[in-house]
Amino acid sequence: MDTPLPATDLNRLRWRCRRGLLENDLIIERFFRHHEAGLTRRQADGLQALMDLADNDLLDLLLRRREPEGELARPEVIDVLRLLRRRDPVSDPSV
């Protein structure tokens, strides 16, 4: 399940991750910029689960206003959420 994601699946996932809120798009784009080369199928499954959320619910998770609960509190979701929440130390000196 930790196999690398093929390029066609990666392209589909990027398209699926397009959101209605600019804030979500910016965070997701940063995630892809830093992690797409090593993205695994397991992480893609976690990201897909997050993309099933409404924009405001996703933003609450990304901004740490709440934590995943119930069905969403799976290891692959928590792993990818940790990567999504990580700031870029090069462009953000406050980290």
C-alpha cells in the first residue's frame, strides 16, 4: 500500500484536490510542491478522504481548529494531514 503513485493517478488526484476556497487551494498546492514526487498510494487514499469533506470542514482541519474524528481518524488521513499542516521553513521564517 506504500507504493509510489503512478503519474496518471497523481494527475487525477491533483485535479480532485481543486477546492472552492483559496486558502485550501494554497495549502494543497504547497503540499504537492513539496511531496508529489514521493507520494504513496496510502497517502493518496488519505488525501482522497480529506477531499470528500466540505471546504470549511477541510479548512478547520488544516488550520488545527479541530482534529479528525470517527471514520476520518485513520492513520493514512492523519499522516497526510500532518504533511498538509507543515509549513515551508524557507518561505516562512516564523517556523
